[in-house]
Amino acid sequence: EVLRLLNEPTAAALAYGLQTRKNGTFAVYDLGGGTFDVTILELDDGVFQVRSTGGDSQLGGDDMDRALADRLLRELGHAEPAQASPELVRLALDSGRAAKHALTDHEAVELEVQLPSGGTHLFRVTRAEFATLIAPLLERTGKACRRALRDAGLTAEQLDGVILVGGSTRVPQVRSYVQALFGKEPLSDIDPDQVVAL
């Protein structure tokens, strides 16, 4: 039996118990595997209203994997990644994803990549190098956030909090970028993959 329909940003805010406050304004920064969404929510006497939304339907964690994969392909002698074989591209993407996940907890990662042609390649990347690779992607999320704030008639300083949603917000560079963008530490205690479901 359906009791009520909730949009995802409101569900995330409820998971953090923000409705127990009387009033406030919050940004929900949702970076998933393939899409990015930002929502500005206003809490008015315990009721959430969406003030504005924005995002990029062609931006997500998959783009981070691709940035790492392109770097690996260049190391393997493919200046144009599109010219690499499908098997090699798939291998590079899988390696990129593995490196991204490892860099969440480690400052550097070394992967021994088994090449389709035989032999191996040692793929080494640091968190700082990864930050440089994904900086243009994060700036695209920043543009969408600034637009959403403008549409809501607010500045970042007027927000009472920022909530992180989506698996790609586990990336330390994403978290530090969001903190710098909004000028406050985002709420991230709940697993960002589960916060909407909770």
C-alpha cells in the first residue's frame, strides 16, 4: 500500500532526520555512476519543498573510470583511445574502476594489468594524479550547483547543510570539492548508495 511518494532528495534528507528541525535550506549533491543531480530543498515548518533542481545527465563515476582508462591506454601506446581494440578498452575501463575504488582508501595504487596480447603492464596512479584527471568533471558539477543556487535565489552561505548521495561521492576529491564549493562539510555519515533507500 502506497502511503506517500517521495522524490530522492527529500528521501535523503529524511534519512538524516533533517525534518526534525523546524526550518532550513539544504543542497543534495547526487553523483552516481552515470548521472549528476543537484537539488535545493527548503524545510518550512517540517515540510520539504524543492526550490530548484539541476544537473548533468551525461556525467558520473563512469566518466572518472574513463579518464583513468584513457591514461592507461596512452601508457600502452594508444594516443587515441578510440583506436584501441574493444578487448583492450574493456580491460582499461575495468582497471580504471579498480584504481578509482582503491584510491578511496589509499594515496597511491599499483595494478598489474594482464594484457590481451600476453604480458603485463604495471599501472600506477596517485590520488593527486587522479584529482587532476577528474578536476574538469568536478567543475561541471560545480557549474550545475551554482546555477541551482542562483535559480533558488540563494548563496552557498545561506545553506544550512549539504547531503551527499550516490556512490561516486565516496571519492575523497569529490568530498573536498563539495566542501570547498559550498563552504561547509557535507553530511556523509550514511552510506551514499543506501541513503535514499533508508
